[in-house]
Amino acid sequence: MLIDKTDLASIILPTKTPNLFIAPADVHLTGAQIELVSAFNREARLKTSIKTVSESYDYILIDCPPSLGLLTINALTASESILIPLQCEYYAMEGLSQLLHTITLVQENLNPSLQVEGVVLTMADYRTKLTSEVITEAREFFKGKVYDAIIPRSIKLSEAPGYGAPITHYASTSHGAESYRQLAQELINCNSLETKELHNDNNQEVATVTTIAESDKALPNIDTLAGSSLDATEESGGHDGKA
């Protein structure tokens, strides 16, 4: 899609979760980073593709690789806002400054309207003092941008991708699933979408979502918009009740 300009709509697939669609990638995405170096308009390739489908969805979530290369720059350029997953670990805080610097550069040169949607604290282990320290520092630095929902370290969350299932299907009543539902509700509330409160019912319609995945094995870990365990996530909003 980024190199040969394949139509994005032609690769979007349905999932077992109602109103959730995915545009998967494969191992060739790794090579796209190299090929994009000499490409014309290289930073806006993804933005151009997303424009062709953005009117069909409420939310478009872009799963980014854990790096700040051209693939991530494309996602930042295409997005209205960025959702930052922050692991409750020391090195995650250290790398945050580099990410924020990159966001500033994108705002100044490629996407002036890009905003930080929010910060999601993940992999929280309350048995360690470090987790509490990272939570406190993040809330002090980002103020109201940090969501109340905190995603814990969880065996069930780790197991779910191996079974190719969202956490709300694999372990619907687990603490991890409930945390992602809380996060989804906060995200929806912040964006003022009219919707009913999320419940444990996996078949409840909430919103229509498309996830552009970094890997063809990636699946969101929650009912519809109830979250996704992403290394870095950008959000590009649609306009007619889907995404």
C-alpha cells in the first residue's frame, strides 16, 4: 500500500468482533521502510491512503512499530491525534522525551493539527515501587492527559495473541479485559461520541473501528474499541460513526 499504492479498502478485512475491521500487514512491511527513503512524498503515503476510507469509520487506530522511522512518521502525519502507551518501567520514561521531540517536529513540518490524545499506562506491576513512581511522574508531567485506566501485567493478556483472540473473547472477565474496557470508555467519552456504556457482553455494538496493524497476526485485545495492546498508536478520526 505504501509502495505500490494498493487501494486500502481492498485489504480491509472483517474480524469476529462486530464493527471491528483490520487492514493487516506482513513481513514485507519491514522492507517498505528502506524503499520509502527515496520515494516521492514519502512521509504522507499513509495519509493519502487513509483519506479514501476515513469517512466510513468512527475511529482508525494505527499500530506503529516501536521505533521512530519512516513508518511511524507516516502514521503521525496521517493522524489527528496520538495515543501513547507508556510502560511503567524506567527506560520507557527515558525514551519518552525522544518521542515528544519527534511529535514536535511533525507538528512543525508535516502535520500542524497533530495532538496528544492521551497517555495509557501499561504493564503495571503494583508489586514494584517503580510502577508507582512512573505513574506519579507521568501524571505530574502530562497532567490531565493520562487516562485513569491502567493496564496491568497479566498472563491472560500475554496469552491472548497466541490464540488469535481479543482479550475480551479469550478471558472476558479478566482484570486486563476490564482495564481495556475502562480505557475504551474514557476514550469515547473524551471524544464526545454518543454511545452506551461498555459492558461485558461481547456482542454489544459500540462503534465501528478499523485497525491498521503492523503485523498480519495482530488483533485488538478488546471488544470493538475497548482497547488494543499497541506499542504505539495513532488515531485518525472519521466522520460518520465508524473508524
